[in-house]
Amino acid sequence: MTRADAALISALERSNIHPLWDRYQRITPMAPKAKDAPMHWRWRDVEPFAERAAKEVAIEDVERRALILAHPAFAGATVTTQNLIGAFTVLEPGDRAVPHRHTAAAIRFATRAEGAVTIVNGRRCEMREADLVLTPPMCWHGHINQSGRRTVWFDAANMPAICALDASFFEPGTRQDERFWEVSDAGSSEYRFPGVETRQQLEATPVGADGANTVRYTRNGGSVMPTLDLFFKRITGKTKRARATYNAICLVVSGEGRSTVGEHSFEWSLHDVFTVPHWTWASHEAQGAELFVVTDRAIYERLDLLREELG
């Protein structure tokens, strides 16, 4: 049946004017609806590609030897979940990843990175197991493997969010500047959270409302960076269902367990990565497993769009 206002709507559209009355539900949805389902990458599937990349890709030929976890829901875009990417970076002994800086906020979390070092704004940040290193927006940073074996760590950044705002700036550094690498660790605490200290905090943290022990990485009482909010969780049992308006990427730091995210359930183990898309119910079950969680919660909090619920 033809609408009574069909001719008017057609005329408006030809004039690049849209009527609200026939499309208001598309313009103002009733609730968020993530375009991506939860995704799970097993480390046992990623590791062979890391080995190939280390052997087949010379660090001198690339900006970073990183394997980014890409969700097919984003039509070929390099996105892990909305606003965030997660990746694994590989360095062979003696490799140096050239310095650069960018407007995206990024982090490094040490998985098998013993012997690797990240230099951030003239500060030397060691990368021992479960260490977190921040690379805030427009901070110069580069990486070096000073050990005798291959190193691997987990990266995350909010490049999709920055690119969606068309606010990305990138400045490459130079491989020839030896002064960049000749720095001390004085002041590295501004950028580095040792895993040993995080676990000590976790031991002193009571179980939260969701049933997990959770440490929030903070700076001056707030998120570590204006657009990234990071957490370390210990799961000892089954957590309550929770959902939030922000997105999360979870790295398994230790142990194994099971998660139900939306309509999907999967079992995970050491160094697996999985996503919790925004406004999607999620619960986890394990006996003493640890998760490192990267979120864009800080964006939603600062824009007064944060909503969190327990089921």
C-alpha cells in the first residue's frame, strides 16, 4: 500500500532533505546493538603464524611485525571489536622496532616478552611476565629484543575509534638515531605497571559485585588514559552476567575457563583472546584464571554514555 506522503518523501530526498517521521527509529535506536558477535582467537592457532612472521618478515622492512586480530563483521577493516584492535607483536633476538608516535592510545602486555624492552618518551620499560606498558597518545615509543630468544607480547589500541573521528596523526621516527635506545629506566613508573605489583593488589582486593576479583589500572584515580580503561581480573568460580555500553578485549593471562558472551559459549586457555562487544551479556567461569581486559570504557564515561548492568 502506497503511503500518503510517498511523493513528499521522494521530493524531500531528491533535495537532500530527510523527513524524521518515517525513519526516527533508525536515527534513534531503542538500545545499542553491536554489529559484531563475540570472537575467540586461540593462541595455539595464532602461534604458528607468529613463528612464520618472525622467520619470513624482516624487521627492517616493516613498521611493526604485528599480527592484528580482525573480526569479519567489519567487512575487511582491521578492527577487533568496535573502537579497539588487539594484536601480538613478535621480535627476534636483536630486533628493533623503529620508533614512532601517533594519536591513538596503545598498550603492551607481556606474555612471552622476557628480555624485550619498550622505550616510551625516553624511559626504558622492561617487559617481564604480566607487565603492562602504556604508550599514551603522541608519546614516542619503540621496542627492542635484548634477549637470545624470540619475544612475543599482546598489544591493544583504539585506532578504530580515532580513525572513525578522522583524528589520526602519525609520525615515523628514524632507525639511525642511536640516542633513542640509550636511556635509563628512571621515571619508567609513569608508563609501566609491573605484573608482580598488580598481582599483589589483586590479593588484597575483595570479590566484586560480579563475583570476580578486579584491579583497575589507574592514574590519579581515573583511567590510565583518557580513551582506554584497563583491568586485571581473577575468576574463581562463576561470575554474574554483566553488560555495558563499552567494548572489551580479554587476554587470558593464566589458567583456563569458559565464557558465555551473548548467545555464544567457548572455552579458553593461556594467551587466548576473546571479545565482549558492547551491550552484550557476558559471564565467565574458571578456577583461579586471570584475564587482562582492555576497554574503551573511558570514552563512554567522559561522554556521559556509560551504562553498566548486572543480570
